[in-house]
Amino acid sequence: MVIIRLSRAGCKDHPFYHVVVTDSRNRRDGRYIERIGYFNPMARGAELRLSLEIEKAHQWVAKGAQLSDRVAQLLKEHVAAAKKAA
């Protein structure tokens, strides 16, 4: 099964996550099919907290990809912020 989830990067006590499309059997930080964005939970000030290619995420979901709980929450938050800005 294909899943859209977070892949951890960064160093100790400073997490940084890539939003990736991968096979659910692959390791968390292992091989992936496509990287569609990133999430920086430690963002301060003018730094961008979440960057996500919404169109690609919707394309993958249309093809049958499942969203992890956290990615579903982030996608919902990103769409709401985009609507509020527009």
C-alpha cells in the first residue's frame, strides 16, 4: 500500500520532516517514491513551518494513497490557511 507520511531529518533535538510518498513496508527514513514537501515544527519568526504541494498530494490520494494521521492534520491545516489567505 502507498502511504503519504513524514520522514525525519535534522539532528538531535532539532527535528525536520520531509513529507514523502512511500510504500508502507519501507522504513520511516528509507526509500521513497516522491517528496512532496516539508514540515519544520521548530520554525521561528519568518521561517516557513509547512511547505506542501497540495496538487500532488491530491493526485496521490486519488490514485489510492493513504494519509498518515499527522499528514492528514497538516494537509487540513495547510488548506485552511490557504483559503484564509485568499
